[in-house]
Amino acid sequence: MEIWGYLPGTNCGECGEKTCLAFASLLKERKKRLEECTPLFEAKYTEKQKRLAELLAPEIREIEIGIGARAGKIGGEEVMHRHELTFFNRTALAYDVWDTMEEGELRERVRRINDWRKFYIGEFLTLDAIAVRSVSGDARTFAECVKDVAEETDLPLVLCSFDAKVLEEGLKEVSDRNPLIYAADKTNWKEVLGLVKSYNVPVTVFSPDLDMLSSLALTFSSAGVEDIVLDPGTYPTGEGLANSFSRFIRIKRAGMLEGNKVVAYPLLSVPLTAWMIHDEAVEASYWEAVIANLFIIKYADIMILHSIEPYSLIAERTLVANIYTDPRRPVSVEAGLREIGAPTEQSPLFLTTNFALTYYTVESDISSNKIDSYLLVVDTDGIGVEAAVAGGQLNVESIKETLESYDAEKKVKHRTLVIPGLAARLSGETEDATGWTVLVGPRDSGRIPDWMNTNWPPQTGF
Ligand code: SF4
């Protein structure tokens, strides 16, 4: 209602909503942008527009890195815990390359990071950024490396050096791609501040000393730099790791709950530091993943990593996918009638719910076993089979309605429906209500191939 109070209140519909109240609720959910209310930008509403922009600003500043379709946003969060509302921007994972790599090896690694993807619950997981590290310390070598990387990828870049001259040479190559600078510290901040002002790019400030970190952030913000990322240091072991963990929590609490705007910026973690203390690659990858997982949960908005081995990377990226779902909405798929393989009128018709995890498990079990079939997906508000039967979302009426809505009887001649074993108690009533023969399938879709051997084709109803 407070947001609504600042809108023009004319219900003109220019934003695509019928009323200002509807637009206000979508603004709060961040499904609409303020700019979509064009009347608000007329001169007479200037004060209201300003107040509303302040009201809607997230507690933690949201920063964009990169440009174009693969640009990413970090920060912008409103709450400490996902269940209090939702998180809006997931932790961005930046994997490193370095300027002493041989060119062929460099380009190959960039391509692997750029192209990596894994199908997981209805989406392809990808990686978010490439961190280009200066190891040589030589500005021209770094610039060449940045140039090579930029030619291979449109992912956002993080330029890493504590030498402002090195950073500047890299920036000259890619400043138009809005890279994140890493990092300004107590020794180089003047030079880096000059660079950030000249090239207008986001910057990371680094210090494990929280007073120094605040001071650096305040110095940059006072100079007019708005896009700041904070790195309070990621120590890979022992007391240092415990203290790093504590610093992340303290800063996030200060910015989010205590209204300390000086540190209300996204946080950056560097789990790559695991490689400083572990010589053996698998061991280093393992500890890097452990540290990454800790800071994905609390509270890194972006992190720099090294291992692109599946046993490290998959754990990190999957955890990000799991943490950064919207708890207000079950992960669901569209209801409907799917064809798997090349089904005919004699192929089985399986039923499942539209909970994404259930759907993709069943779909994968059927398709990987090359069972040409139909899969009827019932809208259960994104709830899995057992809970949907208990809660009433999967019931005789919803099954009947889905069968009819998607013309299942035109697809198969046998009028036999295979329901999940977990929905067995609906079989009799479903037969009565629909006129279809109902077979009870296995409780676990992984057993569908065995079940097919003894139950398909059916003796009756075929
Ligand atoms: S465009 Fe603005 S004034 Fe018009 S209905 Fe939408 S919110 Fe209200």
C-alpha cells in the first residue's frame, strides 16, 4: 500500500496492468520496473518518483557485470534468509585463467568455461564469469591475455591484479564490456580509484580488516563510485577460515539488518585460495568446493574459483541452483500430454504430476530406457505425487480433466492409463469416473522397464 501511495493513481493502464494497485504489487515482487509507469516520470510526479525509487531500492546494492545477454547481476538482496521472501540474484561463479598460460591452453580453458552446461530440473546450468588473473605481473602480458579471453567468450570478466598499471592495460582491451576490477586495497586504492572513475567500471575493494574495508568502501562511494563489491578475505584453513566466515556474516548483517549503507554491497569470496595450501589437485579441488559451498550459503554474491573438474564444479553449481530457487513457487512444469520417443496408438500412457523434479525424473527414466510412450502431466500446483494425493491436488477430477483437456483418447486406442504406484489408492475411483482401465505402475519410475516386462501390453482394456 505504501508503494501504491506514490503511484499516480490514475489506473491509466500504460504499464500493462489494469490498476495502479496491481502494478504496485508487481513492483514489490520485482516483476515490473518503475520505468514501466511512464506517467510517473512527468515533472509533476518528480518527488514521488524519487521517493518511490528510494523505497524500492534493495537493502544490498544490485550491481551488473558484463554486457549483453550474458551480463549478470549480483547483490540486490532484501533478506538474510531465502524463506523470508526470496533471493533474487544467485551467487555468480567466476572461474579463473591466468596470463602465463600458453595461448592454446588458455583459449581451450576459456571455451570449456564458456560452454559448460548441465541439465538440471528443467534448465541448463551454466557458469557466470571468467576471472583473468595477472600472474606474470607484466602489464602487456596481461593485456594480451585479456584480449585472447575476450575473443573467445562473451561471459562477464573479472580483471585480477593489485597493480593498477596492469589493470589499466587489461581495461584498455575490454572496458566497453563492463568488467569487474579486482581489487583495490590499502596500498593501491588511489590509483585504482582513478581507473574506476576514468573507465566507469565496477570495482572490488579488499581487506580482511573490516574497519579498513569500510573505509575503502566509503572512500570509493564518497568519490561517486556506486558499483562496489566487498572482499573481506577468504582464508582456506583453520582459524583464518573461521574468521572469514564470521566476517561475511557480520558484513551482511550490518548492511542488511543494521542499515549500515557503507557496507551494503555485494560480497566476493575467493575459494581459489584452497590451492595455496594443497599441492595435490584432487585434494585442492575438494577443499575449494567445500569452501565454496560454505560461502554460497553465507553469503557470497560472487566468487572466484579454479577447479573446473566435474567433482568440484558440479557440487558448487548445483548448490547454487538449489539455494537460489524462489520458495514462494514450487518448481513446476506445464501440465499437458508429452510424447516420449515415437509413440503409437498402442504405446503406454503414463501419468505423473507437474512437480519439476518428479517430472524430469520420470521423463528421464522413460526416455533413457527408450520406451516410446505418452506422459500425461497433471497440474498439482507443482507438488509431487505422494503429497499431491494426500493434499488432494492429484485426485480423480484433476486426472479426468487432464485426460480430456489434452485429448488423450485420440492418442491411444487402448484406453489404459498407468498411474504411479504412490497414487494406487486413486485407481478404482479413476476407472469409475473416466471409463479408462487403470494400471498401477511402480512406486519408483526407475522400475518402469521391469514393470513393462510383466505388465505391458495389458491383458485387458487393450
Ligand atoms: S502506468 Fe502508472 S498510473 Fe498508469 S496504471 Fe500503471 S501504475 Fe497506474
